Amino acid sequence: EAISIEDKDRFNKLLRDTKKWEEYARLANEDPKDFIKKMSDEYIDEESLEKKAEKIAYFLHLSHHIQSSKIIEILGVDKPLNREILKQYIGALDFSNLDILKAMRLLFINFLMFGEAQVVERVLGEFCKQYYNANANGEIFANSGVVHTFTYAIIMLNTDMYKAILKEKMSIEAFVNNCRRINDGSDLPEEFLRGCYNSLKQYEMKTLAS
């Protein structure tokens, strides 16, 4: 049966679009700044910054050709469009009803958490806000700032357990003591802290590059 003209047109459009998105992925790997400019031009007619950022974030999630190290470069830039892309990118991950370790694992497997300190801080800061908002009905963390402090405590514990060349690793008692009074002046539940320690000891917190 002959292929209809309509089917040929649809196939040719799909082929053109595929090549265009592959070109954008290549550009993201070579020059993230130019990628943002070209993608911004692609959605020049979008009504709002939020809508434009949403589509760029969606592309970053779906493209399998962009290097993970380049994604954090794009997300960590302190400019209005990049900040909104970061918000939309993190917002596409569902943290609701996840404990903090599972949420961090979900975050870290999506891209390489590596780069300049201020870049990583912007990404983690947005994660902590969105995690707290998604789980505000929980009884663990007093506010998003506590999530932020505890997230760094987990990162340091993971480094101590798996990365640092130390004969003596941090004990569970030391970890619990390090987390004293970080919950807006109160203590996090000890059972919760011990559970986090044991979970991390059983399964390393890995990033995409791990």
C-alpha cells in the first residue's frame, strides 16, 4: 500500500524536528550559554519566562544526548531564565511522600552534582525548598532551612563513609551528636537520624557519574 502524502509530510516533519533537537543537545554540550540563547529564541513567542523555562527544562529531562556535567552548568547560572529553568527542572521530580534520603537519591541520579560551590549551592537550595513544600505536612523538619542543613550533613556523612581515605569513619553516635539542635533549635528524632545513618551505610548515595 502506497504511503499517503500526509504520512510522508508527518514523517519528514518528525525527521526535521529530531535533527533540530539533536543539534540543540550538541550545542548544550559544546556551549551551554549559546544553548540557552538559541533555546530562548526557539520559544521567543512564549507568553512568560515561566513557560519558556518549563519547555527548556522538559527538553533537558528528555534528551539523552546532553552530558550530565553540562546540565548543572545550565541550571546553576544565576540569571532569571536559568533560575526559572532550575525551578522547573527540580519541580518535574516528585518528592512527595519520599523520605529525605530517597529524595536526594532521586535528585542525584538525574545529573552530575559537581561544579563550582555556588552552582551546587543553588541546585541544592532549590531542591530543599521544593522537598519541604512537597512534604510540609510531615513532622520531621521545621522549615526548608533545616532540610538544607541536614542535606549537607548527609552529603558529608556519605563522603566520610565512601570517599574519604580515613581509617576511622564517623560513628552513628558522632552523626547524631553533629545533628543536635539543627531543627530550628530542637533535635531531630534520634530514631530518624539513626535510620538515615544505617540506610546510607547500606547503600551509598551515588550521583549520575558514580
